[in-house]
Amino acid sequence: MKKIIVLQATLFILFSSVTLSWGQQIVSEEAKRYFDRGMAAVEMAKSPADLEEAIREFQKAAELAPGWPDPYYNLGLIQEKTGRLGDALRNLRKYLELSPNSADSGDVKQLINKIEYKQEKAEESQNIIKKLTAPGKWIKISGEMRSSAVDFRLRDGKLEGYVNRGYRGYPGEETWVWIPVSFDGEKLVYNFVYYHCAFTLHDGCPHRVFVKAEIVSTVPLRLKNKAVWSQQYGSRYMSEYEFLLEKVDNR
């Protein structure tokens, strides 16, 4: 049986051994050719994006030899590494269906359990993003609110927050802007420059603002924000503000 073993390294380390049949059926030369092409694509990959070629080759091998377990095993491993968790689960389960008594069935079942957990967490994150970007407005529940995004949106699949850059902003720049926001499923993180001054720089202008917003409730959607302000030039002082925000439907 030929397989790939995926290790946490710079990319992937491969080991393989070969048999040419399963049960009483013979794997066609064409199916083996696509399988080997998939192996070569993995070996040549320099990033997860490069693995799409390997996925296509293994899929072709599976189409030509639908009862051969190994292409499904490899597809499951690669798709898990590229974030296609649903596809990974389907292919690993297909592998177990075709090879229930394989020596590695316990390891594959354990991997399936881990992927199911990852999928659940990913779905939770997507649901939170949908709530963040849905119509509504943010209201302050507690604390001194000095800086926060007043809206969120998805642009080209990436999360952004709408923030105030300061009183009239800095000359030549917009006062309200959309900025990148990172989200790990539990907290939002973003930072920007805030200008106290209207048209000229002085000791209190500008500031670097760093905001970390923790999801403390999804029904209703609430964020516990911690904003850290520091003077960008000179770093003569720094202040912190904590405040709780809740999103309400304003339709």
C-alpha cells in the first residue's frame, strides 16, 4: 500500500511503499500513474496552495480506481492541511469504509475526531463573523470607550473594521477608514493611528491604538474591548481603556 505521512515541518516529509492491488482487483496502470503524479506534486509543493495540483491528481486516481483506498487516504491528509475539512472527513471515512481492517485504522479514526473538532470550531467562527457583519449597531454597556470599530465587514474574504482616525483626521487622510481585523475565533485584534489634532502635530498627536476585543457572548453578541493608547512619537505615556459593547439590530 502506498501512502504519504504528513509531518509538522517546513512543509511535508514523505515516505511510501507500494503494492499494486487490493483484494482480487488490480489497480489500473492509468490510476497508478495519476497516483504517482499526485505524490510528485506533494514532493514539489512549497506552500499549501501548491497542493491543489496533488489533490487533482489523487482525485483522478480515485475516479479511475474507486475501490482503491489509498487515494482517499492521501486526499484526506492533504485536504486537512489545506483547510478543506469537510472534504478531508469524507475521504478519510471512505478510506476506512474500503479498508476497515487496515493497521492504521485507529490512527485514522483519531485523525477524523480531531478534524471534526476543527470543523466545529471553524463553523462557530463563521457564525460569529456573520453576526459581526450583519446589519446592526454597537452600543456601550460599560467602561470608558475611547476607541472601537463601529462596524465590521468582509471584503475579499477578509474581515475589516470601521474606525475613527480622530478629530477631522490628519490632513490629507480620511477621518473614518476601514482597517484589517484579525480573528482567531475568540478575539478580534486591530490597530491604527489616531490623531488628536485637527491640522497640526503637537505632543498629544498622533497615537498608536491597539485594540483586542474578546467575544464574551454570542446571544446577544458582546465584545469585551481593551484599547491601549500610546504616543507614537516619544512614547511619553500610555493609557488603557476597557469597555463592553453589545450589538443590537437597528433594522
